[in-house]
Amino acid sequence: MKLYLVHHAHALTVKEDPKRPLSEQGRAEADRVGTLMKAVGAAPERFLHSDKLRTQETAERIAAILGLDANVAQAKYGTGEGDDLHPFMEDIEH
């Protein structure tokens, strides 16, 4: 199994938009990651993201470039700092 961990791309500040979507720079960053992954033949089975808009948008952009749009889903467990990783590890092992 290969596991790719990707931090969300650059997002707007809370002051700019409380929902913190990706900025123009962030969209370009996510697209570059998707292009790089495509170039090396990466084809993840799933793209799991947190409940944050910026993580969803990052995952969706990368998946779209790889032609794997249908494989994007919100994780059912916490993916933030300090969250228990056991549910995540159990999920990706199956």
C-alpha cells in the first residue's frame, strides 16, 4: 500500500473569508501537486479530506487532474492536530 499525505494548499485568511477557501496561489499549488502525481503515475484509490473547505478543495483539484474525481470523500474521523489516528489507520488498512 502507498499512502500519500498532502497538506492543504494555501488558503485565504479568516479575515479575507471565514470559510478559508483556497487562494489563487493555493489553487495553483494543488494543480501542481496533481500534475506531479500524474507525471509519476500515482493513482490513489481514495482521497480523504477533513471537514475544512481548504482540504476538500485541495483534494478535489488533485483528484480532478488525475481523473479520479469520484474517489474524493470527507473522512469520518478527526484528522486534525491531536486527534486519535487509530480510526484513520484502521480505515486505510481496509
